[in-house]
Amino acid sequence: MFNLPYVSLPEQFTRLLVSNIQNSTGTNTNLEMYINENSELNALVKKVFRDIDPDGFLGKILSIAGWAGIRNRLASVYIEYAMTGKFPDTANLNLVTDIVNIENKLRHFTPPGFSRAFLLGFYAKMSLIQVKKGSDSMNTNPLIIRDEHIEFMKFSKAKSARIDWLMLELIQYDHFLGTERMNTLLSGGSRYESMFALLSPSEQQQMMQNFLTYGASINDTEIFTMDVTSQA
């Protein structure tokens, strides 16, 4: 069984992770407006960046920390909250080291500016916390991203903006078909839809259920409601 759990991730944060955010003055201005418009996010940013500006001046925080600095601290705070039930006063960046490592390994396979690889790692870590703490741990499995899964990307012929969805698909194929068979199929040029046809009806159903669960967790419905093939 490979049954991913639904994880209630912070929508204000995941909305940023699915966006294309380039390092620029304009980006900082837009981020400042977005944070100001979301009071809970605003309060959290000011709380965990008091070392940069005790008065919580967002312009200064964004200028010094940058998007990646904001993102990493917020993710670590949300992870600690999931673990302890309390928001910490300072961010423990050790909690996101493994997520950043996953992102770095996938960096060459996705266009710059997107944090979707980071988002997949964030969901994976939060799913692990939830399964360990939850009463339904017998019925759900955390998402585990192994190096073998990332190695599948070497067969990709193009960069994918939605690297999280692509990796989730490959991870599930690996679970159902096995790593050795996956390498054989991918090295032979097999298309993903042809691999889907190799699954049993129950495996196909499970795969689609996991996609729905992940989409609901990260607050991303576009892949189900819009034509995103040009954005893949």
C-alpha cells in the first residue's frame, strides 16, 4: 500500500512556493505587499526576523534575507509548529537542511525561480511528522524521497516547472514497478502514460488518489482544472 496522508499545509505559504519568484527589486516589492496583506504571515515574518530588524520593517528584512531566506525560516517554523504545537521565537534552519538538499539535487531539472522542489520536500517532511503522530499511521505512508528517485530525472529531456508533480509520479511508479524496471523503461524511452498502463486498476486508482491528496495538501487545483501541459 502506498497511501499518502492529507496534510493541512499553510495556504499563504504554499501559494508563494508554487509561484515563480525571481530575485529582483520588483519581486521584493510584490513580496512585501503580499506579506502585508496576510496578517498571520506578516506577524510570523516579523517574529522570526527580529534579529534583522526588531521593528519588523519588511523592506529591510526582504532586502537582507531575500526570498530564499524568508522561505527557509518560515518552513522551519511551520515544521517546528507541526512537531510541538507551538510557534518558536527563532527559526531552527537545521529542520530544513534535508529539504534544501533535495531542492539542490533537482535544481538542474527545473527552471530558476520556482520552489516546487522545495515544496515537495516540505510536504514530505510534514507528512512524516503527521504519520508519526497520527492515529491513522497504519493506513497512511509518509512521502519518502530517495536519491534513486532523483536519479530518474537524468532521463528527462526537458526542464519541468512542476517538478513536484513529476517527482511524485516517478516515486509512485518506482513503488509499483520497482527501481530496476523503472530504469529499464526510462532508459528505453518509455513514456509516462505507457507506464501507467502497466499498473493494475487498483494501483492506478491509488496513484490518482495520492495525486488528489497531494494537490489538496499544497492547495494546488490548477493541474486538475486547467490545461497545464505548456507549463510542465
